[in-house]
Amino acid sequence: MRRRPQLYVVICWVAGNAAASMLPAGRLFMAWAGVSLLLAAAIISGRWSRKQLIMLWMTVALGGLYWEWNDHRNASILPEALGMSSVQMEELAVYAEGTIVSTVERDGDRVDFTVKLDGIRSSGVQDGSLSDSGEEKSAPPLSPDGTSGLVEEGAKPAHGEKIAVQLKLQAEQEIAVAASWRRGDRVAMEGTLSSPSGARNFGGFDYRGYLRNRHIHWLLKISGTGQIDVSPPGSWSFRTVLRWNDEIRAQLGAELESLFRKKDAGYLKGLIIGMQDELDPETYREFSRLGLTHILAISGMHVAVYAGFLLFVLSRLRFTRETTLTVTLLLVPAYVILSGAGPSVVRAGMMSMIALYAARMGVLKDGMHILAASALLMLVWEPYFLLNVSFQLSFLVTAGLMVYVPLATPLVTFLPRRLGSAVAVTLVAQLVSFPLTIYYFNQFALLSFAANLALVPFITFAVLPAGTAALLLGKIWPSCAKALAHAVEMMNDATFNAVEWTGRYAGITIWRSPSLLWIALYYALLYVLLRVIKHYAEMRNAPLYAEDETRPLEGLHPHSKTRHYGTAHPGSVQPPRTTIRWRLTAVALTMSFALLLYTGYRPEKLSAEGSVRFLDVGQGDSILVTTPEGAHILVDGGGTVSYGSKEEWRIRRSPYEVGAKTLVPLLKKRGIHRLDAVILTHADQDHAGGLQAVLEEIPVSALLFNGTLAEREEYIKLMKTAVERGVKLYGVHRGMTLSPDDSTKLSFMWPEPLNPGEKEIPVLEEQNLASVVFRLDMSGRSFLFTGDIDTESEGRMITAIRASGDTASPVDVLKAAHHGSKSSNGAAWLEYWKPSAAVVSAGVNNLYGHPSKETLERFRDAGIVAYRTDRQGEIQMRVYHGDIEVRHMLEAGGGKSPAP
């Protein structure tokens, strides 16, 4: 505390921010009261300085209050400006004007940018703005100064409100129009308001929260560039500087495109100037598997290389020390802005500037002080940086390198000095970033350390300088730039090939997101363990004789005929018991650390007798069943349905696919290392499409399907992938059973067995009627899964069950067939199974009108409680002590529902 008071102040400020961000008001007050009691106890004990403790307590309180003040102010003013509630604003046609405050990015037929509004009003029918002829009135044109008089027309100003604009291009010719727009341009727009979607699955991505942390609360969806009127900025502002910076970055990007192949240009744009939007998605995925994504963007290492290069060049040009430091200090902000000013770059830039200024003034402090000052300045400027993954990783890894590298260095003294330093830095960076990596990305590659050790120096000190040199020489010496670009492409090929090859043997492990307590224990145990091992290593390497404490003894005893050479000083010899004690301590800590890793790696413990989770995958089915003994069974995988083929210019670089973007992340976040079985009810895309990503990312033991094939490209690819990955394939039919454990049984009731004489798997294009239907009995409760069967199949199934002499007992929960279609879930079917509850898996505002009114009426008439993923998000049913506990993600109905 006495050596680094600023550091403790910043830690307390961050603690106050973090507590306020995570805890509701009531629990926050209780936490504050608890800290106050601890403070009082510490003051009474008299072991710490009263003034310092009170200062830290006040810092925690101020940090929390500052967060609450900013968070309270982070609210939309549009409902007040439009004079209506947020619910009424959904899908409201509006006219708005403002200024573009971000870069304009195009991906296929979609253009995204952010606008800072000056004013907004409703338009079209809602505003009564129709002419006598019934045509919609046009929006008032912008005046020469960039305004349209909107505010004067009666709408309340919306100054300061930022809104995310999503423009859907209608024709290829509109690409050039959108490409001409720049940051700082004045815009007048007509479109439809929409609130961002929140997380619809437990642990899923919260787009609404993501935008709120950027002070954006509404989306404005526009169709075609004809709905936007754009004019250049009317006056100079700081935004003009950013506009110039965007243009410089665009020119540099164009120069890279002219020098390099498309794949290399996209890669180097991220590496050199921080433009990641054109990076090849497959390249990103391969780097991500090895934990190398930090290489693909501008980071603190780039700033350090840049500042070091400037210091070297200026010193070689014989500038004075003071001039060298001053010029470098002034040029660092230019590089930070040019590279995109991400949180990690801002952190590194601020640290560099503080360090350069301190060195210039002759008051250079230690790195931890500089890091703390940078964190405090950034969090005061923008508190929501605290929730940014890049911010967290940047500061934690930097602090970890300062704290842990000195502890880890003695462990690698057997290596040459430079190699040992590189190994220690890479090892510590991996260890420190590990908890956040598994918390946010839920996977870790066992070869990540080796990949980082080999590739990071190569890319940082070979590819990056050579690529930068080629870029700078592009306009000055084109022939030399081309030759250098060719060499860089060869280095890139070597990098890509190494990443691809290593990725095959990366040893990907899946981790569930750990608790904050687990993360805190990890860092504490790691620190104590490294400290103990360091001390033990130093004891082992210490000499038995302290040379400066000995001298020859010859002649000291004149009657002795023996030559004596002395003994070590008593304090230089470690007693054996001390060495053994430190060794046992190191072993005990190592075992504790291993146990902590094991508890983090094992799947989540249900504390129940099994669960059935109906995931929200939009217009499709995907259900995760977990048995009492921990077996995981996935029923269907949803899928993104595309209608017709798109023109090439409309295709996005990384289009949304429900398996890769929703299903796989959810399974990994829940720590599912392996799926014991995947049941594919039928081959339709909204059931099978998402399973392709599942098979590619998560080990699967067996795939159960309806025993037929379909001549569909995606389905054939899925089956080939299953065969290539060694997944066992089973065609199921009525009469088959599966018992994952003693408390769980799956009884298959459909489809009918295939003709015994058939030797080939039949091809069936109409898959709905052949859907796999099965009953799940688990811990005394029952669920019926029905795929997409219709009422005809339902009747045939009932007839077949009765003909076999079986008596089917009622089920507790019915998975509504065909997303609640009116052609399924017939009255006779409901009467036969007598379910207490039904779950409908359907997409929000889907094109098919699912679930149908007729089906919902049949549920009501039969007294069946209906749950819907389109309204309630993910629906979880947990069997506990013989009862079914129900909860759902969205709070329609209170977030929890009565058991069926």
C-alpha cells in the first residue's frame, strides 16, 4: 500500500465500477454495507492506516456511484421526443436527421453506420403525412447548412442520441452511392424503428446489451439509398479529423489491395491498419482455434514496435534525447487513431505517452503505476470499457506480465537467455489470459502455447515490418514494393499453412464459462504457486559455498599437517528439512491448482434428475436433453433457411448461420465436451441445417436419423461429415429403444420399419411424414418429441400402437409438431396423449404464422399449458424430486412458470 498507493486506488475504483455493473441496487447497498463493516473492523484492529483505509473505502464508493450515474444517463430520449412508449415505437415509420459518426461499412447487400441524431418525428400513415391523393409526402429537403428545419416543425430535438442504421441495398448500382458516404456527412433518412434483440437463450449473445454499452438503443432499418439524403459537413469539427483519418485508412487499404492478393490484403489490413472487416472468415476461424486472434488486430505489441522504431530512427538521426522523446510522444496518438483506436491500442498508446512524458521529465515511475493511470483515465472517460473483452484482456495480460514474468523466469534458466525470456513471456501471457479466454470463448487449444511462441515473433518482427515497408514504398518505388509484397505473400502462405496444419492437432478443449470466484481463485493460486516454485528453484540453484565468506585455512594451525580449504558460511547452506518443506508446499499447491482446473473443466452440475432445454433457434427445432447421469442428447439443430439463390453482390462475407452463431456457442458455454447422441428427426433444413457446425466443432458419438436420405446438398454434406468424423449412424424406427442410463429411456414410435427386402437406404424428398417420433421417460416424467408430423401420421401412429397391443400412458410434456402448424397436433392426438403442457418452437414473426390460432385453441380446449420460444425464448424444464420445474429466458409470464 505504501509503495503503490495509486495502484490500490485504481483497483478500488474498478471494484466499485464492477460491483455497480453486476449487482442490482438492493444487493449493491448490502455489498457496500459489508465493505463498510470490514473497514470499521480494520480501523479498530489498528493494523492499517486509518487515512488510507478511509481513502480506499471512499474510492470504492465513488467508483460505484460514478457507474450508477453514467448508467442512469444511458437511456434513450426518443420515446420522449416522439411522445409515445417504447412498445408503440416498434416498427414505427420515422423521419430523422443527424450526422454520421462512424465509418460506413458494407457487407453484401447490407450497409451499417451510426448516426447522431438532431431530431426525429414519425412519418407516413402514423404521422398523417399523406397528401390528398393518398401519396406519402416527401421529407423536407436539407438546407445548405445541413438542416431541414425538422426541429422547427414541432418535433422535440433528439440531440446526442445515437442510432444504428441498417440499410438494405435494393440494386447493385446503389453500392457506389453508399461507398461515397463518409463520417461527418449530414443525413436525412426515412425508415422503420426497431429495438435491438436481447439474449433469447440462457448465456446467449445479448445484442441489445452490446449496443447499449455503446450508447445505442434503437435500430433504424432502411430499404434502398433512395430513402437517405446525404450532404457534406457544413463546418469544421474534430469529426473532420476523424473523417480525414478514415480517408487515409481507405487509401492505405486500397494500396494494400493493389499490392497483395485478396486473402493477403484482408489479412494485412487488420495487421497493419486495424481494418478487420475484410478478413477471410475461414482464416479467422483457423486462427481462433489456436488462440491467435490477437495477432489479427492492432494490439499493444504494434504500438510498442511503432514507438521503438521511432525512438531508434530519431536517435540514429542524432536528435537529442529530449527531442526524441517529445517527437515520439506527439506521434503515438496519430498511430493510435490511424489504427482504429481499439481499447487495447488506446491502452498501449496511453501507457507509451505517460512513460515517454515521465522519461522526458526525469520522473519515470514503474510500469504498474503507468498501467493503473491508463486504466483510470479510460474508465473515467468511458465506464463501459470495463465490460469490453479487449479492454479486460489487454490490461489483465499487461499486468500479469509485470507480476508473473519475474516469478516464471527462474523456471527457464536452463534455456538461452533470449529464448528463455520469450518462453517466460509467452507462458505467462497464456496463463493469465486463460480464464478470460474460456469465460468468453469457451475453448482452449493445448497447442496454443507452441503456436504463440512460434508465430507471434515471426509475424511481429518479419511479416508486420515487411508488409508495412511494402505499403510505404507502394507510391515511391512500385517495383521494389511489388517484390517485397511477393516475399510477404510467401511468408503469409507459410503462416497460413502452419496454422492450418497445427489446427488439425490443436487439441481443442471445451470449457464452460467459469464463475468470478473461480477466476479469482485461479489468479491467487497461480501467483502463490509460481512464487513458491521460484523460491524452491532459487534454493536448489544456490551454491553450497559462499565464496566471499571463505578463505584458505592453511597455516592457521601450525601443528596441522593437513591442508584445509574452509567450510561454507552457516547461513549459505539450506537445511534439508527446509528444502523438503518447500518441495511439499509446491506439490500441494500444484495439486490444488490441478483440482481447480478440473472443477472448471467438468460440465455444469445440474443438481437435478435430468433436464430438457428447448433452445430458441428461430424458425426451427433444437432440444438439448441431459440425463441424470450426465449424458447429453441433442434433438435437431435448427437451421437457416434461404429462399432461392442470391446475386453475387448480395452475398455477405460471413452470413448468419444458426448452428455456428447460436447453437455451437451455447453448447460450448454449457461445457458440453461430447454429445452422446444427436437425433435428427428429418432432413428439412430448419431441423438439420445447424447440425453441420455441431459435427465440425463438437465430438458426437452417434447420429440417429429416420433411415432415409434426401437429395439435398446440405443434407448430403452433413452425412458425409458424420462418416468422415467417425460418427456412428443408426436408422431408427418404431419398436426401437435407447437407454442412456438407468433412469432414462427413449422409445421410438415412428417411422415404420423399412421393408426388410430393401438393401439400399431409400431416398425420400417429403421428409415431414417420416419424422422421428419418440417418447422420453426420465426420472418418472415423460416427454413426447414429434418432429414435423401431420395429423395423418398422428392417426396412423395411434392405430399402430393400438394394433401392437401396447397401452400408452399420458405424457407430461408434448413438443408441438411442425412448430404448431394447424395441420398437426390434432384433437385426437392430444386426447390420446393427454399432455399437461406443450412447447412450440417457432421464430418471432415467422412467415408461416406458426403457431396457428387453430392449434392454440386446441391446446386451450384440452387444458394444455402452451410455452412458446417465439415469446419466451429458451424454455428449460428440469426434473427435480419427481416434479418438473420450468423457467424461460424472456420474462413474458414472469420468467418462471408453474410445473405441468
